[in-house]
Amino acid sequence: MKPSRYLTALFLLFAVFALPLKAADEGAKVVYHVDFNDVTRYSATLTSINNIMNFYENELMEADVHLVFVGHGLRFTTDDALKGTPYEHDKALLERRDELKGRLDALMNSRGVKVKLCDHTRNEINLDKAKIYEGIELIPSGVADIAILQSQGYAYLKIQ
């Protein structure tokens, strides 16, 4: 191979590896959306958040991760049984509530994940604010918050 081809290949290799450095300098911004009632899917969301936080930390990236609960996601923000509402707890949630609550608490308090609940959803069923887990921020509109975050460059993730 000619020296000029080596230089070209070296330049391209450098360019490819330099791209992630720019992202690392700017940090990582992600918003997760939970509007479903499936306990296994919610557990997978918490696992995904933990995994992405591990990745960012290993890459020495500043992470700004938000978790926004809307609609049926309300089930995962309170110990209230939500009887008579569309969000009523079921056996699957009751069996795993303490585990899921502990994992959410660890993400908020140990990993710095910002957790928010749509106040419109909470008001819809007249759930007392005091029944929401400590540390969860009430926001006027969950979907509006997600849209604003996306307009600010946050990546949108929703576990399927």
C-alpha cells in the first residue's frame, strides 16, 4: 500500500473514533416514557436505565436521564391500590411492588435519574399528592414534558 493510502486510512480511522469523543464532551441526554401497565416491561425499563447509566459512567460521560410516567405508568409511582380506576393494581404488580419501588428509588437517589409523573393523570383519578413516592416530580403534562425534552436534544426511549 502506498504511503498516501496509509495516511488516508489513518485519517479515516481517526475521524471515526473522534465522533464519540464529541458526544462524550457534550454528555448524554435521554428521556424514557412509561405509559403502559405491564410489570415485566416496566422492569425491563428500569434495567435499561441502569444499563445506560453504567455505560455512560464507564465512558466518563455526563448523563442526564429522565423517566416520565403518563397514564397507566401511574401504577408504578404509588403504593395506593388505585381501586376503581383504570390503573388499579393487579397481582403481578403487588408481587413485585417492593422490588420495583426499590429499584426506582436507587435510580433516583444513587444514579441521579430525574423521575416525573404527569399531574394530569394523577388529577384524573383524584389521587392525593402525598401518595406519590418521595422524589417524584409532578409535572403538568407528561407528554408535553417529553416533547420539550426532545426539542432540547434528548433521545426518546420506550421499552417494548
